[in-house]
Amino acid sequence: MSRQVHFNFGKKLNRRTVLRSTAGVGMAIPWLSAMQKAFAGSEQPKAPKRFVAMTLGLGLHAENLNPEKAGRDYKPSRYLEKLQDIRDKYTVVSGTSHPDVSGGHRAEASLLSATPMGKGAQARTTISIDQLLAKHMGHHTRFPSLVLSSSGNNSPSYTENGSMIPAESSPARLFMQLFVNDSPEEQAKQLHRARQGKSIMDLVAEDAKSLSRELGAGDRDRLAAYFNSVRELEKRMVEAEQWAHLPKPKIDAKKPIDISNPNDFIGRQRLMSDMIRLALSTDSTRFVSFHLGGSGGVVPIEGVDEGYHSLSHHGLDEEKLEQLALIETAIIHAWADFLRGLDGIQEEEGSLLENTSVLLTSNLGNASSHDNRNMPVLFAGGGFKHGQHLAFDKKNNYPLPNLFLSVLQQSGLEVDQFATSTGTMRGLEAA
């Protein structure tokens, strides 16, 4: 016989509140407005902050993207004409790049880390902004972060030691991971892996403590840093075990059907964007990177009959530029629809968009010449004041890592630098 449970919402609900049945089954609940009711006490939880980075492998043609005039009363460019209804939800940024980052297509690896790739045996970058957020704040959700792509497994998401995190490119598989509960056998495997990992970490911890007594001061410091990383991994192991016990969110949406045409760039962008919206709205994750690499074939858009990659290397050919504009306009419109979807989901403190920083950028400011300067940047949401064009010097670029630092601080991470940042982004203010 089931038991009815009544909650007194005068009590503050903890983020990890679990509904339990008489059979002992627990069901986690997502972030709710009731968790934020204003009652006595200073520890009032706030609506969670999220970050989504959408990165393009083939850039955006600057002349069609960036308005001619800076400030708030700019005339929208060709790509932004149909975004007037959400004009105050995003900011256009021009004249920025990652200092010392070059290498054309190779700079994709530096997109979210803002650090140059080394050469030869040193060919690696450092931690990306999404993974830094996930490291410190990702434990609140089942998935600390999602690393996604429109095709293939390449991503601009990197761990602290410079290892690339492979991307998931199938919306159908992602749906299964997010919303379909694992079989008892798979849950048992997950628990075994988590417990085995914890056991290993316990052994390493004991060995580290024993060894530290025999080392000098310098080695003890290095060992202490290592020991901190051990504790961090151990904490993640414990959290992995906790999540394995809890059911996944139930939603009305059906499992999507993956788009088989590898050249349907816009269709794939839209389908994965829908999955990201579902993941954020169910609080399954708060930090997402989505890399849209360049399709080599013909994108199925009326008026386009040449391959996307070839069009991006236009050499200022007018016919190629016109076809490229059709593709890039569709990319921007799909991004705008993603923003509209987030803005339509209301939370206690504004919309989901207002609590989610959304970045669209590319490592290529000029894909035709493989130039990494003057990166295209559209930035939305996140609790910032928008509706403006921040135009920096095209010849002496402003550091884009300053925007990353603004995002980190707005997300609640107490840091004063990220990569080559020189401060938070000038002209970008909190709402």
C-alpha cells in the first residue's frame, strides 16, 4: 500500500531532496522554485547558473555578421535582421581573439581554453572553460558536463592535463543517457566501477600519506597537490555511486531520430540544440559544449550547390559568398531559436536563458585565409545586460579570455584570471 507524502513548503528544500516510497525507492527531484522560498536564514539557494558554448569550425563571414556601428543603437547586419525580437537578449562582440593563439583550423583545440597548442610532443592545451566550471560546480547534477558535436568525436573541451574529451554526436544516444533508466544489470556495473575506483583511491591515499613522511618540503608540496587531485577524484567516485541509485527525469518528449545525412548541417544543429534545452531544463547538466565542425558536402538549402567547406574558403568570390551567406544565416537563425526556447522556460529568478550564458564563436575570424584573429562572437543570456555591439580594435584585438572570466565570475566561481585574460570584459555588465 502506497503512502502519501505532504510537504510543507515553508521549509527550505535542499537541492538533494529525495522523495522516498514505503518500498525504500528514492526519486530525485530537479531544481524547483520551492527550493528558493524566502525564509529565515542566510543560506537561500539561488537559481543555478549554466553555460553553453556552441563552437563553429568554419567561422562566420564578418561583413555579414558584425554591425557597422558600435553601441546599442546599431543597425542589424544581414545575419541579425531576423533577430530583432530578441535583440535585448544577446550581445555582438567584434575585434577579439585569443592572444598568442594561431594555427588556422588547429586552433579549434584552443577555442574554450584560450591557450595555444604546443608542438610535437607538447601538442596539448589546458583546461577549457566548460570543464573548469564542471570541475568546481558540476557535482550538483547527474552529468557534470555534456560534450557534444554535430559529427565525429572531436571537441574543444579539455581536461586539466590537456586531454581532449571525446564528443557525443548522436542525439538519440544522448537522449538514452539523459532520460532512459539503466537496466538493473547496468546499474550494478556502474556501482561496481564506482566502488572499485573508490577502493583504488583509498589505497593511493594511504600510500601518499606514508610517503609524505619521508620527503623534503618541495616534494611534500608536490605530493600535496597530487593528494588534492586524489581527493577530488574520490569525491566524484562517491557522487557517481549516488547518481547510479537515482532514477532519471521523466519527460514527455520522444527519443529523437538521428539525421542520417552527414551534410544536413542545420538539421543536426537544431536537433542537438533541442536535446541541450531538455538537458538544461531538467537540470541533468549545467555545462555544455557543442562543436559544429565543417561539413565537406553540400548543405541541403535551396540555392546552395557547392560544399560548405569549399564555400568557407571563398577567396571573396561573389557567388561563393552568396551561397555561404545562405548557410550562415541558417546557422544564426537556428541559434536564435535555441535562445527563444530557453527564454520561454520560466524559473523563479527569470527565464532559463537569463540563468544560462550562451556563447557562439569560432576559432576562424576569416576562414578563407585561416586567420584566427577577429573571432566571430555572439553572447547571450547569463544575467548580463545585452542589446549592444561591443566593437573592439580589429587590428589590435581585445582578449576574448576576458569574456570567459566574466562568465566564470557570473557563474559564482571566485577566480581573478583565466588563461591570458587581463580582467573581465569591458562594457559587459551584470543585469
